Amino acid sequence: MSGVLPDLLETDEPATLHRVMQATIGHGLKQRYEVQRDLPHELFVLLMQMNSRKQKPRNVPKPGR
């Protein structure tokens, strides 16, 4: 757990009990489970579809017209 506290000390915010608990749990989960680096193709396609919908301007009528 030595890697947890240095991460908390690098920020300008005070180390609250909640933040220490979050960092400790996160550190433990990272050690126990391997983080998947590759995104499955189906999820990649869904993300691309969501991003394209966000970028398209919507034809929303303006109030008063």
C-alpha cells in the first residue's frame, strides 16, 4: 500500500478519510484485477455511434418563432 499515499500527497487538496479510502480501495483493485487495455469491437462501434450523435447539430426550433 505504499503507492497509495504518495498519490494523495501529489495533489493540492487535503487528504480526507474519504479520499484515503478511495485511493486504498482503488490501489487494491488494481493489484487484484488486470485492467483490460483493448476495447471489444462492439463497444468501440457503440462509442463511435454515440460520439457521432453528439457532434451532429440538432434542428431544434428556437422559442418565439
